[in-house]
Amino acid sequence: MSERVIAPKNRGFLFLDSHPDGCRQLVDEMWQAVPAPGPTSAGGERPVALVVGSSAGYGLAATIAGLARVGIRGIGVCFEKAPARRTGTAGWYRTAATARLARQHGRDMVFLNGDAFSDTMKEQVATLLSERFGGRLDYLIYSVAAPRRTDPDSGNVYTSVLKPIGAQHTTKTLVFDEHGAHEVKEVTTAPAEGDDIEQTVAVMGGTDWERWITFLADRSLLADGFTTAALSYIGSPLTAAIYRQGTVGAAKSHLEATARTLHERLDKTVGGRAVTSVNAAAVTQSSTAIPGIALYVGLLRGVLGDAMVAPIGQLVELWDQLTGARPLDLDGEGRVRLDTWELDPAVQNAVADRWSTATSDTITELADLDWFSDEVRRLYGFSVPGIDYTAPVETDVPWPGVLVSSSRWW
């Protein structure tokens, strides 16, 4: 037992500890937000799915929406730190909570913790598919955001960077100190140089996604009609220079090109398909690291309020399209577009107007700072209604699959 009171301690948008009960409650809320599944055919077998990057952001939403809406069974892969001197990572606790709900609802879902880029992890997944899930995979959702990747063939380590291409870029951004005080300031980012673009593409492009497909196909594990989707983002013109037109955007373009290549291949071999899903803006642990994104998302919330579609709602829509519950709605480049509400011209014009006048003095009138600050804290299990943050909480939560007392929530 390792119960203690966990107070939020942060350095900007990064929190040093996570709250297990808050993370559990957030997962419960996401599950409850998923509409009830539609009728299934009598005796129909539940589809087998693999979610690579299942513990955070859109990957977590894909996992929960798949379990609650579609009734998937299968495997989630993520890379999280166990409780030690500090608490476990938020993703550790979210995974434990997701596994608990999956068991309660009769879903056979296994979670593996390790390097998704490695062939060792791919081999673990292939073995599980063969021995536990009938030797077939129906869906693969790829949602990986990582700072570096080791190439399994060469051993080379690639590191991604957030840089504009061609020239330095200055943008407004929103920052908070450890006491919650906000400031709008300008930051300048130097342009990509050397092999920055190639390194970022090697980490965040489609290379590993394609490797997953090849690895599983070579072992005859892809079911007829196999479908795979990689989650992506385009975003606003306001953030384009640092994002879509920068090094990360080069990686996203590579991801989309990979989808087209994979689609042709899967169509010929298993009658399958590959798409990218362009999701809309949200507060995630990855997005808060990008200059300008925090300000943009806060202003977007100020314009739209509750009309913003949360990640769980977006991933319900994606699963409905992938499973045929709704028609697959692709743009001219073969991408599923879940961001049309965000990029509506009227919405973007309203956000741009606010962006132009945003300063430290005016920002509280233009953006929903309380919402944004709470969303950042909720990433780590804080600012969750109904949680007593003055009470000690058990931090030593085991990874799913460890036998524990039935009285424990995990």
C-alpha cells in the first residue's frame, strides 16, 4: 500500500504527478459519453482491433469508443511509467481504468506496455493475436506521438523537432506559471536545419505504421476486409507555419502518402483499406507542447463553447464510419475529415479576429481560460468534479492483468 495525498505540482503545462482516482473518473466519463451501440447480428463475432498508442489523447478515445460503441476485443499498446518515487504516469492509471471497464462490460482487451516502434512489441502482439484472438485482426488504429524512434533494422535513433521550414517563425502563445497566472507572449522558433525534417518524418511519419502492417501481414494475421486508420491533424492557418507547414506537417504528409500506398496494397491482398483520420483540435499532452496551440485552442473554445466536439465524440464518428454504421466520408485526398466544424470559415474568421487582439490584458475576454486550464489539469487527473483531492489515494496501481482484491477499482 502506498496511499498519500497528491497535490498538483506543475512546470507550465507539465505536471510532475498524476491522480489515480481523477484519471479513473475521467475514463468513466468518456465511456459514459459514448452512445449505446446499435443492434448486432445474431451470433456475430466481435471484431478484433489493435490500437497503437492507446493510453492518451485520441488513441485513448479510439480505445474507449471502440470498446463501448463497437464492442471490440483485442490489444492496446502504449508506453507508460509505473508508480515509483513519483506516481505512475496518467496513462498508466487511465489504462488500468479502461481495462477495468472493459472487463465489466465483457470485453476481452489486453494492454501491453512498451516500445511500439520495436519489433519485440510487434512480435508480442502477433503472438497474442495468434493464441488469444483467433489469428486475425480486423482493425488497426495508429495514434503515436513520440519524441524519438529507434529503427529496428539499423539501430539508428531519430529525434523529432517542432520547427518551421525555410525561415524562423514568431507567434503568439499562451503560458501559465505554477500558480495559474497566465500570459500571452511572443515566441520565436528557429527554422529546421540539417536533417531535422528527415528525422521528424522518421519518427512521426508513416514508416512505423507501414511496418506494423507488413509485420502482421507477413504472419497472415490480417482478416479479409482489414481496415486501418492513422490519426492526424491539419489545424488552422493561424498555427500552420509551426505545424502543418513545419517539420511536423512534413511528417503528417508522409503519413497520408503512406495511407495511399497501404490502401492500394491492402485492397489487392485482403480487400482492405487504409485511411488517415484528420481529427479536430483538443487539449492533449502532445498539443500543449506546440507554440501557439494553447492560445489557439483557448480562443477556439471562446468562440464555440460547448459546440466543440470532444475527442471521444470524434472517435465515435470514426468508428461508425470504419464499421459501416455510417457512410465513409472521405475528402479528395482519401482522408476522413472529423475537423470540418473547426475549420468552418466563419469559425476560423472569428478565432482570427480574437487572435489579432489577444494580449495578456485582453485574453480573459477572448478565450475560455478556465476551461483550458482545467482541461490541462484533467490530463493528469486533477480538476475532476467529485474527487476529494485532500484525501489520501492509493498510487501503487498494478498494470491490467495483475490479480488484485476484488474490492479494488482496478
